[in-house]
Amino acid sequence: MRDIGVDIRVVGVRTVLGEVAETFRAKVIEKHVELVTPVAPDVPVRLVGDALRVRQVVPNLVGNACRFTADGEVAVKVVMRKAPSAAEAAPRARIQLAATRAS
């Protein structure tokens, strides 16, 4: 079995979401789907994480959501996650994806 490397770097999450929105702009216009990418105000401009995986996984999830959403909205939200305990000192961001149909 092959080990999967981890690419720990600074990730500009707003930049990544902007690139994803631009990549899928024609697709969402064609399908009459709205793509929204809100980032909570408390999310830092730069995060440290697996930059390679973020740049692979987010577009893949958005692409699937757009493909299977006939109309409505695809939202990729970034929020800060509350620490489960006081022992976990490092703040963590969470990327959430939701697809909703227009009513």
C-alpha cells in the first residue's frame, strides 16, 4: 500500500474558493445553479493545512454537487470549528458543502 503524503502549507482559503467559483462559473450559469462561497469573518486569511488536498477535494465536491443539482444553490462555507475541549488549543476551520433545490 502506498503512503499518501501530507502537504502542510499556508492555504489562502478565500483564494481557493475564488478559484473554484471561477472554474465552475460557466457550469453553474448553464445549469441555473447559484454557487456561493461565504467565509465566516473570524476565519483567518491564511490557514495552515494540507494545501494539496484542499485544492483537490473542494473542486471535486463542488463539481459533484453542481452535476447533481438541477436548480437551486451549491454553497461552500468556511467556518471556525469550536474546540471540543480546552486541551485542544489550535483553532480549526471547517469547510462545509450543501446543495439545495430551488423551491
